[in-house]
Amino acid sequence: MKYLAAVVKECLRIAPPVEFGLREATESFQLNKYQVEPGQLLLTHYPSVHKHAFADSNEFDPDRWYEESAAYNTKYANDQRNAFLTFSGGGRLCAGLKVPLSFPLPPPSFPPPDT
């Protein structure tokens, strides 16, 4: 089940179901060369964030999320996993975060063999 969760996360990292997120700044801070003040709105393009926060970002590899894999602590050790924004974050975290893995999978069914 852990590897399935890694596969789902990797699918959502590569192709997030929502492209943009809008947040309101609650305190002032510097963002690159811009000064952001409380009350200003910030528009985040999730695919861009995901592209720049992960090593080999165009490569589909669930091992970047699977803690038991060797690549998790080597190849992907410097990934900024907290930049995974598909479900937003903070106090307004999407309620759908656990939905993809919350339903039990039905047992596989195979048609009876031709006799």
C-alpha cells in the first residue's frame, strides 16, 4: 500500500488536477526581488513549482516518495517534498488528500475460462 501511495503522489506531481492555487499573504516577506505585504494575493502555478523542486522532474519515478527505496535517500535526497502542492497546504489543506487511497480495492475478477 505504501508503494501505491508513492505511485499516486508521483502521478499527481507530474499532472496535478488543479494548475493554480491562490493564497493571501498574512505577513510581509521578500519573494525574490518583490516585497509581499499582508493582504496581497499570490497565484501559484503548481506544475512550475513541481518542475523546479524535484530532481529529474520530467521523469516518472515513484521511488522519490517511497522511503524504503535506495533512491529516496540518494538520487532524490535533495527533493523539496514540502513543495508538493497538489492538495495545497497549511490550514486550508484539501479535504481530498486521502481520497485516492481511502477506498479498498475490490479483488480482481477474471472471466471464467472458455470451455
